[in-house]
Amino acid sequence: MTFRRNARLPQLGASALLLLCVGGICIATAQDPLSFFLPPQVNTSAWYADFAYFYNVNVSECASACLSAAECVSFSYSATVLRCVLSNYTMLYQLQPYADYDYYQRLQPRNDTLIQPAVQYLLTVPTSNVVLGSGVLLDAFNSNLLYLLQHSVADMLYWYNKRAGLPNPPNASSFGWDNWVTGSYVGEFLMGAGGTLRFQENATLRAMVDASIAGIKAAQADNGFIMAFPEDQIWYNNLPDYTTSWVTHGLLEASIAGNPDALGLSRDNLDWFNNNSYIPLFLPPLSGVGELPGDKPVGYDGNLTDGSPGFGEASGHLIYMITQGMIHNTRMAQTKLGRQADVDILQKLFKEDWWLRQFIEGNLSAVWQREYFPHNYEITSYEAYLDLYVITGNATFLEAMLGAWKMIHDNWEHVGGSIAINEGAWYPPQSYHIDYEGLTEPAFWRGQCVAPDLDACKAEQLKQLEHGHHDHDHDDHVGWGGSTHPTGETCGSVFWVKFNQRFHRLFPTDEVYVAEIEKEIYNVGLANIAPGGAGVRYFTNLNKQKQTPTFKSTCCEGQGTRLAGSLPEYLYSYSAGGLFVDMYAPSTMSFVLNGVPVAVETITQFPYGSAVEIQVTPAADVAVEFNFRIPSWVAAYPVPVSQNGVPLPSPGFAGSYYEVPSQVLPGKKTTTFTFDLAMGFRVTKYIGVDQLPPHSRYAYEYGPILLAATGGWSTALDTVQIQGVDALNPQNWLVPAGDGNALHFKVVNQTGLLFVPYFEIQDTPLFAVYPVIDP
């Protein structure tokens, strides 16, 4: 057993000493502890209490007494008065420390057993060997590459060197959001760059990735810690989990892309995380009688009001329940270096049973009134809980996450896919706010902090951010540049893509999960990744104007570049027996099936054309089963499928996978499959809170592509107005524009009105995804 001594509170972490105790004899050592398991919940009737006192004892005797008491989590000891106090709380809850006492936290050995997942994914996602051909996906991929190449390695490492006491080069500075989410800038870069290099080599980008990781390694602490923020910040601030999750994502992508140090650095850091005494050994029970769903857990900052998120210093759940505190552990757990300790800390400390019950019961407050930070970032916890199902086999996690998926899909997903919930305000079910007019991120997020007033500036940023959030008892708080209800944050859509990708791998023939991925990519990803490397848009504005892209290392830049760099991996997947074609874009792909290399090529003009041809060429004879997605949006069905020009016996149906049973394909010969995915108009009547009575608003999609109406702008209504048409039958009044673009449609007998793909719109013109349609 070990204890960890912290300096006299509240100066936590200023010094540390371990006391190794065996048979009542304790020896001081400067070495780090092996780490701890999380013990069972202690006495819930007295969650914060001293329960034993001893006088005229030395520190070794005090440690021995704590070891002999099952409920003892920590002890405080004063060498001045030789007094020992045994406690059942951790450092995090020592709210009023004794003067002149040192604090010791009990540690237990960490389980470093390598993990073997209990549930096997049925599909493998390609992490290399997919090449995009000419088209809109390649355009976005290349724009993202240009964006990444503009990053500065010196700036990305600025705070890492500062924390480690290493000199920064003269040209280094703190950039953008790195001013307040310390160390996240390099995570943002690595997420995008690591993903990109998996599919396309670029010598300059490769050198930047390697230099960034070498810099992180050079600044690594002796205990394995690699982050840029101070170690003790992990227990009182939610932002370190933001940085930890992003850097973990980035290092794992870089490892897959071939960097030799990335995976080991991530492992070292999460060993530190699983083992440090700044994370509490237990959390107190929920307040009230029993564990009532939605009750405020003890340990939240007492100044927070219902639903209002807090920033900066706060205690308890807030440090990790911004919800990114789980995903770094579950992602690491599923690598070849994943350890049982990665899961133990989540199961015994982070998991919230009351929240899981709400999802299973269909309680919508689990999403929009989540204590105490309702936000689309909750989806990162959904990802982690689904990971826990795969790792542990506990079906409760799966059941809860199926419930979470349905809640978001049915109540907080706009037409086109953008996520209709954000931080800092109430977003009731199906509120679907759209009239947000903030064209840039709030001024205090623009990364303008400079020395020598850096700390004061960062403090002011946090203050303004907190004050800008919505007070749920009053409707007069405005924190987002003029609106309390921004919508369609890019981050939320990327998390939703990753969540649905997990479901697709578990349930390969349920077409709905890939349909979700597809619309997020076309209607949010492509729409918010600016051409030419100009940056990424934060919100998916659905009326009037799009936001100006930013280049300030915002959260949405991080997730946007992550999505863009991973675009090739969503087109195909494969199983032990064959190939799934999930999305259709000009591309090639190669994989190995039963030891035989197989080359695949998709020939299509999608989304500007509907014809699809799939060519498959194995290097030798091999048995292959095929599954071709027939999207739910297909307008002409059933869909005939041909092999080598010969119609197959049965057609495909919308919203399913068309299975071609396993057959032996001849080696070094090409087998061709052809079919047509006809697109048509789909109509959605707006039901959200931004109504314009007595008018009605409607959105239109063509296949999976969200359309935006341009022209016909009504100043009085502040949106596009179209008169004299039947809203529910757009095929009667929307016709090809005749400008050479198959996705442009004009309104019959009305001049200047044009519907175009939402993803094509940049800074102009004025547009409406939900125009007013008057008969």
C-alpha cells in the first residue's frame, strides 16, 4: 500500500512525498506511487467526515491506523502536535483543512493488465489505403491540408515548454484558444494532421507532426505527465480534460499514421492520470434522499445555479462532467496498450448510474437539463459509454446509448443533421433554434491575450464566458454576440459522426447510422470547412448568413480538421467475409481478405450524379460477400443492381444494405457492379420556436443534400419568402436551373429565386434553409 502526501492545504501539489507502509512500518520515498484502484463507495450517510483521532503518534503509526480501517481514505498529520486525523474524504473534499497538517491520500495498486474487449466489432474501418478522387470530398480534404500547413510548431509547443521550464524560440507565442485551453492547440493540429497522413503522405506535414510530438516528449515530466497545464489543475478545472482528450485523439491518430513515439506518450500520460492523487478516490452520493435522477451531486461548485455551466475553479463532478473526461480513457483502452486501469477509473468514479437510467427510461431531461452542463459535448460521453459496452460487455451501456441516440435524433437534430443544442442556454426538445445572427465567435474568445497581462486576460475571458451563459431563471442574459441560442456547433456534428460510426460497426446492416454520418459530412462538415485553408466555421447558421471561418484554434476548428482528415474512412468498411460500401464518392480502396489483397474503385459523380459503378479486382481467387448501401433517401425504388452487366435476381430497397452473397471472384480480373441512386426532393415543415406566424417555414433536401433558398429576401420577415407555390410538392415548382450544376434549382415563373446546396454557400448571398412558403 502507498500514501501520497500533499503539502499543507490549500497549497495542493506544491510538494509530494510517498509513505510506503508494510506491516505498520512506513518508509518515506520520493518515488511515484504504483497507482490505485478506486475503492467502493464509502459511508453514504457521512460522505465528508473525520472519524478517528490519535495523539502522541508518529506519522508511520498514523498510516498504519489508516490501513487497518476499511473506511479510511486519507489522513492528516501534524508533526507539531503529533496528532493524527483519519478521514473518509479525499483531497478534493478537504474544504477546511487543519492548519499545520500534512494530508496523505491512500493509494492502491493500479491494474495494468492488458484489455481484451468483451464485444468484437463486426466491421473494420479502414485507417489507410483509401484515396479520394476528384469531387467535393477531395476538395474539403485538400482545403484542410492547406489549413494544417499554416500552423506553427513553435506556437503549438509554447505552453509545453513553459510548463517544463524549457526555452521557447524567439518566434513562439501563445496562439488563439491556447491562451485559455492550455495545450489544446497541438491536440487540434494532431487530430487533423494525424488523420490526414493516414491517407495521404505529405513530407512537410509529416515533419510538423514529428516535431510536435518530439517537443511534447522533450517537455514530459519524470512521472509520465505530458500536458501543458499544471498537474494540479486536473482537479479543479474542466479545461484540462478538454486538452487531455484532444491530445489523446491526436496522438492516437499520429500513431496510426506511423509516428513511433505517439502511442507510448499517450500511455505514459494516462498512467499518470489513472494514478494521481488529484483525482478523488470516491465521489459523495447525490443530494437528497437516495440517488434521484437529476439531483445535484454534492461537490459541484455551490455558486452554480441549475443548468448554468461554470468555468474556472470548481470542484467535484464539474472537472470531468464537461463530458470529455471519459473519452480519452476509453480510446486509449482500445489500443494495443489499453489497460484495465483505464476502465476501472471510469466504472468506479466517472460512471453516473442515474444518468444512464434516464436514457434507458427515455427521460428527455437527460439531454437538455443534464446537471450541470447541457451541451452537445455530452455526445463525447455517449461515445465513451458505448466504448465501455464494447470493452466490458455490459449491455446496460448499450441500452442507455441506444436511448441517447434516439433522443438526439428525434429532438435535437436539425434537418440536414446539425445538432440543435449548445452550451449556456435551455434547448427544450424540438426547439430547433435557427435565427442566430452571431457571425464571429465572441470577442473574448479571439485569442488576443499577450504578455505581460496574459494571466489577467485569461481570467477576464473566463469571467466573461461564465457571465455570458444563460441564467435559467431569467431570459435577459446574452452571451453569444447577440443571441442566447446559437445552433449547429460543428463539434457536435463530428461527435455525432463518431458515435454513429461505432453503431455501424456493431450493427452493420442498419443503414440509419451511415445515413446520419452522410448528412453530417455533406451538410455540416463540407459546409463549415472553408475553401483554401481559410479555417472552420463554428456554428451552422441556417438563416441569413454563414459565420466567418476562424483560424484561432477554436474547438470547432479542432473537430472540423479531425473530420476532414478522416473523410476517407467513412466510404468503406469490411468484415471477415467481405466488403461494405457505405458512402459513394470517387475513390479507390484496398484491403486484405483472407490473405488476398483486394482493390476496389468507386466511379461516380455523386452528389452531382446518381450513377454508381463499383469495380473489384482481387490479386488471386478469393470468396467475397458484398453489401452495398441503398440509402433511405433514394427516390426511385426498388433499385436494380447488375453484376458485369447482368441484372441480379432481386433489387435493393431504400434504407437497407443490398447483399450479394459470397462468391469466388477470379484473381486479377475486375468484377463490376452498377446501380443508380436516384435523388428526389424531401420536405420538412419547421416546428421549432422561431416561427413567423401566420406564415409557415419549410426546408428542402435533394437526396441527402440540404438545400438553401437564395433570392426573394424579405426584409420584414428577415428571411427568404416564396409565394404562390405548394410547399409540400416542390417537384411541381422546383426545376433544374440550367446553369450546368445538377444541384441548382430555380422556382418556376419566379425570377431570382434559386435553391443550391447549403454546403456551396460561403460568405454570400443571403439565404434561408427554412424559407417562408406562402400558397
